[in-house]
Amino acid sequence: MFGYEFYIDPSRCIGCQSCVKACEECETHRGKSMINFDFIDRPEIIASAAYVCFHCEDPTCAEVCPADAIKKGLDGIVQSALEPRCIGCANCVLACPFGIPKLQAPQELMMKCDMCYDRTSVGKRPMCATVCPSQALSYVTPEIIARTRRETPTNVFQFGHQTVKTKVFMMVPETVDVVSIDVLDYMWEARP
Amino acid sequence: MRPGHSPRRRKAIVVIDGAIALLAILLIVQMWLLSATLESYLRGHHAVVLPAAIVSGVLCLACVGLAAFVMRADRTDREA
Amino acid sequence: MSGLQNPERDPLWREEFSVFAEDEQYVTRRQLAKFLTLTSLAMFAGNAWILAKSLLRRPPVYQDVAIARVGEVPVGGVKLFSYPGPKDPCILVRTGEETYVAYSQVCTHLSCVVFFNASSRRLDCPCHQGSFSVTDGSVIAGPPPRPLPRVVVERRGPDLVATRMEGA
């Protein structure tokens, strides 16, 4: 939808997995959920997070695909793999900094979230954002986010030396001025 | 996005479309010419074969020229 | 060539296999232009082949073949024979006391065999209702595009001799 953006706030996630079930209902990907649902540290805490494809501006999955199967449209949505072209090599699975693409081995096909393109292209919200009770996944205008949330959105991610700019926003604490998440900061291994 | 890039807008698309349409029309004319020549030849009118071959050759050269134009327009527009 | 290129441009492989969906259409148009040109070349090759056939054609040499005896066929009757070769069916029709005509039996439409229709005095093709005149082989009705090739028959003594074919 024009003017609407996708916002992910993992701190709001209550682990109900409604997004997973709602995504599964779609006929276009045959009952397989495209939500990446994580339990952060299941033995210790109950925190959970749900992620969709971040639809990067310079999609790494598309760059590494040897079969030219992943395409990005003018609206910035990175489509899932084109079925006639995908050879199931899992290059994209390995390359994606966020770990989003999933390889369906029996079909030799990669499948990933495409922002419910059949819905968003005709003015509806994606299924996950529609059903999320806590709006951890939300599809609204930036004005509504500015008005209703304490956190600020960011779409710049740092993976070591690689800067990745995405279409999907993640909510980060408002106290952070320059909003860019360096994933290495959040890893428990010591930095070299 | 790669640095310095934006989703492409190409200006040459209309010109290329027109050239391809003209190419298709010339091809249809050539197809008719071939069938008419064959029929005349089988009927025993051998005089028509040579002029028809010459005209077909001219049409073919025009098609080749149009195709070269399409390739050149595509490359020029990409370099712009 | 590389010196003339814009240094900001992507390498060719990136342009041909772009990650952007809208770039695919440019490759398709180039492919279409190439395909149409190749088809045009094929058409020209067809015309050139007809030209070559026409230039290299030697006028056919026909043998004289005796096909019937005078009086063997009744008036209004027919006799089938092969001319110039065993695989070329022909038909001889006695249209009058002294007049004999002969034609190739192969219909010029789709090569069915024509027969002499005595009641209408025409050479009819049973496949698509084509009809040829028995006097000169021209098309009277139906889909045949060309007249029936005529076999020139001479009377030499007691024999009727086929000497050549016309309009084949």
C-alpha cells in the first residue's frame, strides 16, 4: 500500500504465533508459514520474536542467486524465488544476513515472505500484521508510529563491515540517537 | 540499493517498441511474398521469381537494419 | 571498448541478470528483435531457393510412349496409362470419333486422382469437388489452383503416342 510501512517490534511479541498460523493459511505458499519465529533464549526466558523478510534495498539473496530467480520490483518488495528458475541451491539461505529464506527441499524451491504481495498490491495489510494482537508486526503509516510509539524505527543494520538498508523497519529504543543495529554488538562471543 | 543506483527508467523503450512493430510488419509482407512467389512458380510463371527474390532480399536487409537499430538504441540508452 | 564505457556503469553481467524485475523486459525486446530478423532471413532463403530451382531447371526430355491403339477406346470412354514414368498416372479420353485428349490424373489441388464424369463430360476430383474441363484441362469449379497438365498425344499409324507433357 502506498504510504504504509512495515514495523517490527520484538519487545511486543507475546509468542502467540498467530502470525505463523495466519501466514500458513495463504494458498500462494501451500500452507507453509513464511514467518521466522524465534525463541530468544528458551531455557532462560520466555521472550520471543517474529520476523518477516526485511526486503533490503540491495537484496543479498538476489545478488547471490545463480539462477536469477529472485527479483525486486519497483515498489521495493523482494519477491520470493521464481519457481521455474530456482534450483534449490540454498545460496540465498546462506547469504541472507537476517536468515529469512527457507529452502523447501522436496520442491527444490526457496520460499520467503513477499509482504503478502497479493494483499498489499490491492490495498490490504499483510496477514501477519493483520492478526498480531500486540502489533509487534504492524503495517501502518509513519505518522501513526510517531504518534503512538515510544520507540523509534530504524532500517539501517550493520553486519560487521556490511551496511544493510531495508524497507522494513525495526523499533529501537528512543534513547539511541543514531539508529543502526550492529549485530555483532548483540552476540555473546567477544569481539576480536 | 547499490551506491548511485535507482530503479531504472529508460527513455528508448517507445522507440524500440516502434522498431519491433515495423519489423513484424515487414516480416508479414515477406511471408506473403514467399507464398505468392511459390504459387506463381508452380503455376509455371517463371518470370516473377527473380524480381520477387530481389524484393525479398531488400526486405530482409531492412529487417536486419531495424534489428541493428534496436541493439544500438538499447546500448546507447544504457550508456546514457 | 572498456575505455569508452562510463566508469560508473555496472559490468555487463549485472545489467543482463539484474535483480530488478523491470530490467527483464529489455532483454526480452532484444531477443524478439533478433528472432524476427532470423525469421526474415529464412523467408529470404526460401525465395532464393525458388530462384535457384528456376535457374537450374533443365527443360525435361520426354520420351515417346505408345499408350493405346486407335479404336481401342470407345467414344466417351477412357483409358488409364502412366506417362512419363510409372508413378505418373494419366487418363486418355476419347471425346469424339477422331479426337483424343489426355491429361495427368493428379489433381492440382492436393494430388487426388481425377476421373472422367461421363454424364457431365468433365474431369472431376472426388476429394474436394474440383472439376476440370476435358477440352483444355482448365479449372471449372472447386479449389484446384492450376489447370491439369496436358499430355500431347499424336496418332502414328495404328498407335496413339504420348510425346510430351505441357503445363507440368
